[in-house]
Amino acid sequence: MEHDASAAEDRDHKFLAIAIEESYKGVESGDGYPYGAVIVRNDEVVVSSHNIVLRNTDSTAHAEMIAIREASQKLDQVELPDCEIYASCEPCPMCFGAIHFSKIKRLVYGATAEAAGSIGFSSYTGDAWKDAGFPPLEIKKIDDSGAEEVFEKP
């Protein structure tokens, strides 16, 4: 059983690392802010994306929103119940709502909203979702992912 836990941990780190890579791409390209997301189904990446708020002049173009839109189009389905989402940072209320409505079964994230807030990004997570009556969603925070480094001052 311990081997299974270790394999699951490695798997989570692998997909979260792709989301973190995307967060750097978003900043380096000038597309947006340091956030990335990956949607996985059956251990395969369906889509990976980053924040494109600046490129699209669209305050809703968060990495998770873009990933959900692209995955839904690619898979030709509105709901994504057999998918997981890996986000470089704890999702904002809008993104969490989109995750909920898309019926994604699992969320794994790296950096906390507080880390983003420490350099001027919104740290609002709206913990109200915890009491909103949403169906259970497994949420996992990975502490040693390196995701918070993108928010560290150079």
C-alpha cells in the first residue's frame, strides 16, 4: 500500500509541475499573471494552460477557466467528471465555481492564495464554498511543489 501512496504522490507532483511550468510561461510570454492549470483524464494531460488575462483583456481568462473551456471543447462534453485539475495556485472563487460546475472530481494545487497575495495578487479564496453545500470534492495541497517560488520577489 505504501508503494501506491508513493506512486500517487509522484503522479501528483508530475502533473502539478506542468501547471507550475505553465505559470512561468504566462508571465514570460506577457499573456498574463503567474497561474497555470492542467486537466488530466486517465493519467493523460488533456490540456495545459496559463493565465491569459492580459493577452485577451479579459478578467475571467484565468488558467483554470481556460483549461476547463479547452478541455470541454476537446472532449466535446460540458461536464468533466472523469477529469482532475492541477492548479499552480489555490483557485479563486470564480475558478472554484467553474471547477464545481464542470464536475471535475479532484483538485490538486501548489501555492496558497496567501502566497499570491504577498506580492499584490488577490488572496481571496472565498472559503464560503466549504459551507455552500457543494458535493464532496477531494482537494489536496502539495507543500513541497515549488509552486510558491513564482510569487517570490526576484
